[in-house]
Amino acid sequence: LPLVPDWVEAAANSGLPAVPDWYLNLKSDARAHVEIDGKTIQVLAEQMPAEEAAAFWPRGLEIAPDYARYPRRAARVIPLLRLIPADRADSEPSRATWPGVT
């Protein structure tokens, strides 16, 4: 989901009870590469704080309305991760932390 100039990714795992493996990988090492419109971009992943994620969720549902069923199906909070372009992330302080994963 675009959040100019960042992107947001939902660790929904199709509503399964466990978070997706890629979320655990990013928790271990927040550096990643994403491909957008055929261009590879280095990013740094930060988990959005709960209040910010809750405020953003309705915006995400406008783009991907099928995600509305995932929190009920998963019976867990769906983490939202902000993907910040690495060239910008290096100059900004961290805005989020990684809470424990269940």
C-alpha cells in the first residue's frame, strides 16, 4: 500500500493464526529489497505503532477490502510495516519498535 514516500505492508498471512515467515525475517533483519514497477529498491522495515496502524487500517481496506476478514480469521492483531527507502531511512531516527511476536 502506498504511503508516500513510504510503503506499508500488512503481515496478514491470509488471516492464518501465525504471522508470515517474511515478517519474522524482517524482525531479525529489517533491511530488504522490494520490486515496484520493475525497479528494485532497498528499504528498511519498521513496524507501525499500534495507534498509527489502527488509524491506517481503514485506508488499507479501501485498496484491499478483502483484508477486512483477516483479523477475525487470524484472531490476532495484523502487524503493519512501513517500508522506508534505505537512502532516506539512514538519515531518520527509528519511529517504531518490534513488539513480541506470538
